Amino acid sequence: MLPKIFLIYLLIPLIYPHSIPYSDQLSRHKLIYAAIAAYGTVPRYCMDRGFNDTAEIKRQITVSCDTVDSGDTCSGFTAVSHEDEAILMVFRGTTSTEQLIVEGAETVFGRQDQLRMCVRSHLDIQTSVHTKFQTPWPSGGFVSEYFSNAFFKIWSSGMKDDFNGLISKYPGYQVWVTGHSLGGAMASLAASYLRFNRLVSSENLLLVTFGQPRTGNLTYAQSVDTLVDNAYRITHSHDPVPHVPGKGHHGGYWHHKSEVFYNQKMTGWEICEEDEGQRCSNANAVDLSFETSTIWQN
């Protein structure tokens, strides 16, 4: 009898792997506004809409994304929602047209005409310099050197101090990490880094990304699967961004779980627990028209 009971307890984490279940309500009505807020110079405006004027912005930090002076900037901010008892870490990549092209970004936030023009120029988004070179990641595996540099520049420029101050002040709050496109890749790195350094418990950490490109190799994906129990990569219909770099390209890029796949009309979703499941967005041909790439349709 005892061995059977013990086996049941071993199986429970496999059957119910998430201490924070996926919430369409939270993603659609709160976290998407946080991700959008990171694109502005005053994130409070979008945050107020999603968080009913109750979220407090700690600080927004904007840095050069590159190690060279390209003019591209990446940004991130921390905030706290007392209504939700949550600390937020939010990231975005640069909004320059060039980077949006090489990311293959679908931009719910605009620039669609410029993107269509550049796609017609037959640029190969899979050979972007942003993902061509990889660097070792602390929790294991290799990740895009570009994404890694951008995250650590934001982290060391003040986000580390801001986060440590918030988590010390509100130790019982959950930590929500989010971002869109390149910001989603940085959010993935941030969640992994927080867990690897034991700055937050697994049951209190929630990672939700929107249109996240592949961020690292298979070993990195497996490390995220192990460290971040509540990780949700939101994908939409034929959005091309989650499919770049190509699976296995440039050092073996690979997605971590769990994918939350929304259909064309945003009326339903399916959760694929596999790293590279074939039932979700991988089952759809990539559509580069960019009409299909809007993440949320209210």
C-alpha cells in the first residue's frame, strides 16, 4: 500500500505541473497591457488601463541593446500591483524598423507598412545577427548573445536593485515576468535567472510572453522547463515570430514549454506542454503577410 501511495504523490507534479494555472483573463486584460506599456516612455498610461489605476511603477530603465553603438534601445520596468499582490518585471526590445524586421516581428503596435516592404525585400530573418551568436547561460545551455547582453544591461543598470527592494518589501507577493517579441525573450531569460539564483520560489513565479522568438538551445529550454514551472508562451495563429530562428538553426534553437496557442479569432486556446509540440503553432505554416500577426483582438 505504501509504495502505491508514494507513486501517486510522485505522479501528482506530472499531472498538475503548474502551481499557477494559465489565465486567459489575466493575460488578455492585464499582462498584455503591461507588455504594451514597456513600448512607451510613460508606462503608467497603459498600466493604468490594465490594472485599474492601482499599479505602482517603480522605475523604467532604457539602455542600448547592443554592445556597439547602433542606436537600438531596449527597456524594462518593475512595478507592483497591490490589488493582485504581484511584483511585475516587464521587458521590450527596440522599436527601430531594422530590428523589427530581423526579429520577424508582427507588431500589434504598428509599423506594418514598413515591415511589409522589408519582407518583400527578401530579408532572411533566420540569419539575423541577433540570434547568430550564442553565449553560455548561467542555468545551463546557450542563448542568443544579443538577448543576453540586453537583459544583463537592464538588470545591472538598476532593475536588480529595484527588484530586490520590492521583493524584500513584499516577500509574499507573486512575481510576474512578461514581454512581447524580443521583450518576451528577455523575460524568459529574466525568469530563468531569478530562479537559478533563488531570488524567487518556483510557486510564486509566473512567466507569460507574447510572440516570443526562440531564445536558446535545447539545453536552455530544458533548464527553463525545470526551473520555471509556470511558464506560458502565448502564440497566435500564423504569427511568424515564434518560429524564428528556425528550430535547430544557429546552434540548435529550441522553445521551452508551455505554449498557449490562440486561433485566428482569439476565441479559444490550446495548451501544448511539449517544448516543440506539433499540435499548436508548429502545425501551422508561417504567414508573412503580417495581417495574421495581431496578438489580441478585443
